[in-house]
Amino acid sequence: MKTINDILKLGDPRLYEVCKPVVKSELPQVLDWVNQLHEAMEDIRKVYGFGRGIAAPQLGIMKRLFYLNLDKPYIIINPVLQDLSVEKFELWDDCMSFPNLLVKVNRHQSLTLSYVDENREKQVWKVEGAISELIQHEYDHLDGVLCTMRAINDKSYKWR
């Protein structure tokens, strides 16, 4: 069972790596990876009271995969962001890899997410606001980008 202790912490070099796509032969492993992501996210929720999504590299799974648990679970495989809005909004972002730190960032107000789901079906999802921000945060993890790297300025950090 994966717990908060299995989540890579700020400074771990793996968090800065670009992930490789999930290939067809790995699809049978996806549900096991997602189960691990779900377990770790549930533990974060118990301890810190937040967590809507987690990216595979946060558990050292260096694949282009993330898991969202919103109104229902979403398994996002090999995502592509498109139609990023010109309009942006500012918010305090949090991350399971540094749960006591908030970082002020700018995110696109809306976007279109294309991905493959757990049934190998192509999906297209147009989102805005809080879901857009969440998807951008998780997608950044797949490219080795942390919200600390997107801080608006040197005053954009605060401790919980």
C-alpha cells in the first residue's frame, strides 16, 4: 500500500525529469499504477486535507499518466494540452510533494485536454477554472516542472 511516505519530495531529482509515454504493452500495468496513486492521494487527504490529483512521477513512475479524483475518478494517459486560453488567473497552488508550502502562480483560465483513458479510448475534455488549473499542475509534473518553478515572483511562497 502506498502512503504519503512514498510521494517524492521537493528536491528529488526524479521530479525534474520528463516522463516517457505509456506504450501499448504497459497498458495492463496502468490500473496497478493508478491504484498506487489513489492510495497515496487518500493518505495525503487524511493527513493534510487536500488532494484532487496526483501524477505518476510523484511516486517515481516516470510515465505520462496522472489520476484525478473529482466527482468521479479520471485516468489520464498520454495527455496533450491544446487551446490554452490567453486569459489567465492567479492562485495559491499546493502540491503533495511539498504539502506545507503554497506557491502563487498564474494558470490558463481554460484548455482542451486530449488523452487516452483506461479503456484505451481517446477522450477530449474542455475545462476551465479550477479543473483547468489542476490539469495544468499535473501535466507540468509529466514535463518535470514544479509549481515552484512557475512562481510569480520571490514573494510567491507561504507556509501552511
